Amino acid sequence: MTFKNSFRIIVLIVAAAFVVSSCSEKKNEPLLLETFTKNSVSVSIYLNRTQDGQDTLIATFVPQEGLHLYSKDIPRSGVEGLGRPTLLELTQNSQMKAAGSLIESVPAQVPDFEPKDLLVYPSGSVTLTLPVTLQSSADQANDEISITYMACSDVGCKAPVVGQVISLYIPPAQ
């Protein structure tokens, strides 16, 4: 075999390997399921699938500049009627099952105002992650979750979004 032919074979092998690797699904990158904006907050819902079955549902809440969200741990009706928790929940009709507790990306803070137990997240985005178990059935493709939040500034609040049901299409695992 000549050097020229050997070189061509090596180039073809490298090119084929590149094509195969670029066509394969990237693992551990969250899959965007839904995105919407309501009451000055953009919400993106993702599913992160892993090979070991440790799947997570992820919701990223991005309020407009100058607004903050409230802790996932405050009561559903707020504190003394103020605020609403930031939540990512499975509905009664959801086929997914929670496999752990809801995790926040940033810790909530005690506010500079009363009531002090009205815990707030710092201004900016907040990501909530919920470990889930996906059901292995043909019906898994359609599912639903529930989202709750309220965005406020130092001078006022937007209307709360409470128990907003979001329909999701979950593609089969590959």
C-alpha cells in the first residue's frame, strides 16, 4: 500500500469518526420541554436524563430586572397574605413520580422588611430541580406539571401565578 493510499484511508476513518460522533445524541444536556413568559417572569422547563436513571425536571425562572421571587419554602398563601412560593410540582395526573425533594439554585434570604419569615430569593434567575422517575409506558409522551410564583419589586408585585398547569411532551429516551 502506498503512502498516498494509507493517508486517504486514515483521512476517511477520521472523517467517519467525526460524522458519527457529531450525529450521536449528547448525553447529560437538559432537553427543553417548554418555555413561556407570564407576569414579567420567563419560565423554561427542562428534563435532564441520565444513563443511570437519575432523571431531573428543571424549571428556570427569570424575572424582569428589578424583580425578585419568593422562597419555595414559604406557605402557599404567602406570609400574612404577602408573596407566593416559587414551586415546580407534579400534578395529580402526572405520570412522573417525585424521587426526591425540590432543590433551589440559590438560597433564600431574610428580607430587610417585615415580615421577616417572608423569605426571598435575590434578584435574578432561580432554578428549581426536582428528581423524578419516568414511567416506562407508551403514555409517557404527554405529561403535565404545575408552576407557582410571584414576582415583586421594592414598590409592588405582579399578579401571582398559582398552580399553572403546563402540558409537556416528553420524547422517548434514545
